[in-house]
Amino acid sequence: MEQLDGCWRGLRGLAAAVKASGDSAGARWGLDLDRGVVVSPAASGQARGVEGVDVWIDARAGVEPPEGDGRAWFVDEGGPRLSEVRAGGLSAAAVSMLGLYGVYALSALRARRLGRSVTVGHFAQSLDGRIATATGDSRWIGDRANQVHAHRMRALCDGILVGIGTARRDRPRLNVRHVEGDDPVRIVLGGHAGEVEGLAGASGAPLWLVGAGEARGVEVIEAEGAVAPEVLLRLFFERGIETIYIEGGQETTSGFLAAGMLDVVQVHVSPIVLGGGQSGFALDGIERVEQAVRFARSAFVPVGEGVMFVGVGPLVGR
């Protein structure tokens, strides 16, 4: 557990260091798991001889670790998780945590290349693909482990986004509670500021509404009707939001997916059957299986009693 706590501190430090580095971000980062300290890009340019580093994380694919350096080494190859080049003295649980969340700690680098916020969509569903019952009940389809995962993602991302329907129905606090970490900027799409005023006190983080009206504690980004996802992501990026975690609902997630603006899809599959209700995606129907949305790279990751599908680079409209 102590090693896992160190990994989590290191990941949070990595995300903060990458964000703070701006355009000067290096390609290699060293994590001190005992202190939760990240070695600066300049100091970690050459791995050999650098003290106080337990784990090296490299943002360049195809890089080989130097011989004689037995410390853990991970490389970002553009997949759903960092590739483990060498485990060093890490436990299997620590390797899994660094591999899964290290990608998101580095996401700001990709956002700068794209000139827009990078998005990760997440929801929990039943075995028969339902995210809520016919009456709208969804608490809790995902288990405790999935909730912890969601809060780790919230802590690593600059912003968390939901549609006004989810805000009305679930009244989510959109903060970080199950793990150590700072609350992200909370963003609600659509509706009137008065509808989300009650969320303002759930966190000290800013609360933005893309819509209309005025309310205490709510910053309104005025918009009439739907705004194209790409336009929103460039706007958020200009406001310093480089990574966004999208937690629904169905229409919001599907809208970003259909527009080609959902970079990563995380679907937690719980071992239950609902037999009916709301599905995770609402897209135009297709006539042939070959027209289905597919992913450039994907993986299944055990999470609690279920399993989480992680898909990178959805290929829409093929």
C-alpha cells in the first residue's frame, strides 16, 4: 500500500509538472516515489547518474533504457496505457497503476500539439449495455473500485464536464473525494445558470456553465443552442484547460464521439443485467457491422468486480 501511495503522489506530481512546464516540457520524467517528487525535465534529460529517481517515464515511443540502469521504466507509445519496459522493483499493482494513469498525467503534451483540450469519456454500464434503468436510476452500477478510478481521473484532469441533463438528474458534486487530489474545474453544458447554482458550494473549484443566465458562484460562457465540440475544446484550451474528463450523460458523450472529439473512451462493465433502460451511446444507426465505431488501440483492464474497456482514437464514420 505504501508503494501505491507513492505511485499516486508521483502521478499527481507528474501531471502538475507537465502542466507547469508549458512549451518547455521535456520528454523524460523521473519520479521519486518516497517523496512524491518529480525530477525536472532538464535534470532528467540524461537518466544515468541522476539520483533520487525510482521510475522513469518517457513520452517518446521506441526509446530504449540505458544499460546498467535497473530502475523502472515506462514509455508512452500512444496506446491506452504506458508500456512497461522494465518493472524494476515495483509490485504488479504499482506497475498497473503507473501504466494506466501515466498516460493521463502526460495528456497536456498532446493537448498542446492539437491546440485543444484532450478528452476522456467515462461511464459504467451493465452487461447488457445499460447506464441507467428505465426510470433513470444509476446508483450505483459501477462498484467502489470504479468510483475510486473516476476520482483518480478527476484529480488528474484540469476539468470535468457533464451535460445539463446529468446535472439536473444526478446533482453530482464533480469534486475529488475518494483519493487525494485537487478538484478540477467543473463544466456543465447547456441550461440556465440558476439550475446549477446549488453545485457551487460543493467545491472551491470554478463552476462554468455553457448556456445562459446569471447565478452566484457560476461563471457563464454565453451560448445559444448547441456549440460544436471542437469549438468548445479550443475555447477551454485557451482558458488553460488541457485535459477534460467527460462523465456524461448519453447525449453529451455521444455528441463528442460523433464529432471525432472524444480521444479516449473508458467503459466500466459491471457484472449485472438490467434488462432494459438507457444505453451508453446514442448515435445514428448503421446498416452494416463494418460501419461500427472502432478504435485505433484498446485494452481491457480489471477494475474491482468488473472490467474496464479503454479505447484510444475512436474511428467514426468509416
